[in-house]
Amino acid sequence: MHDSKKNQPSELDDVTVLGHVEDESLLKHLGKKCEAFIAMDEVSVKKSLVKMLNETYKVQPVNAVHPAASLSSTTTIGHGNFIDQRATLAPGSTIGNHTILQDGVLVGVDTSIGDFVNIGAGTVINHEVTVGDEVFIGSGVTIVSGVSIGKGARLGAGSVVIESVKAGETVFGNPATKVKL
């Protein structure tokens, strides 16, 4: 289902879009005749839809992993994640739930990514990094090994993160420094 009328009914790649996300006549088929996937990056709306699917329909959104993505056999991923083409997940990496890894993201060895995280295209996250829940990482960011990114932090596009970022902070630049909003 899709909230944009122009995409109803149609196909996006190999996925059939049946109708609107609030069409109860279609929602009753979830988990029986079709699976649910939420293709949205707005965290508050995505959380609301996940809650509705979990509580009302007893359905957990599935993962969408592009065939050109590379996941190590020792990578652990949760539910409802989107992993785009050329994304690479190294051994021991862990991805939580409802996270978006865009084109060409590299996640290093023993790195942990939380829930509802959005990681922009071409980002490199080195080994043993911890990324908290609800973090936004812009395109082309580099995060050096051993750094922790706190819940709800925002990392501007192209930033080079060489030290840990506190929860809720916004950083930008090379090296990344705190931005006052």
C-alpha cells in the first residue's frame, strides 16, 4: 500500500502497490495474502504505522534487501529494514528495526546500528561504531572506528565524525563539530 494516489495500483520494482495505507479492506490481508513493508523515512509517521501494524493487525513489517547488497553471514538484522543496492554489512554488524541504508552504505565489522536510523548514500561507518536509535546520517558521511552516536543525533552530509556525538546533537563538517540550532 502507498499513501500517494499516483502509485495506486501499480508496481514499484517487483512490489505491487495495492492501495492507500488506511484502506481497511486491504489491510485485513496483511500476514495472510501479503506482507507489509514501510517505505518512509519520517520517523514519527513510520513509528505510528509500525505500531498500528503490530497492535491492530499483529504484523511485523518485512525487510527489503536489494539483490545487489552484500550482507555477511554473521550480520544480524531486525525487521522492516530497507537495505539498498551496493550496501555492505561486514561480519558481526547488527542492524536494528525499521532502518534505512541507502545506496553504497558501508557498515564495518562489529558495528551496531539502532532502530529507526536513516543512513544516506555513500556513508562509511568503520568498525566497532555504535549508532543509537532515531539517528539521521546524511550522505557521504565517514564515521571513524570506535565512535558512539547518541539517540536522535543528526550528522550532516559529507561530515567526518572523529569523536562520539551526544544524544540529540547535530554535527557537521570535517572534522564534524556541534552545530547550534
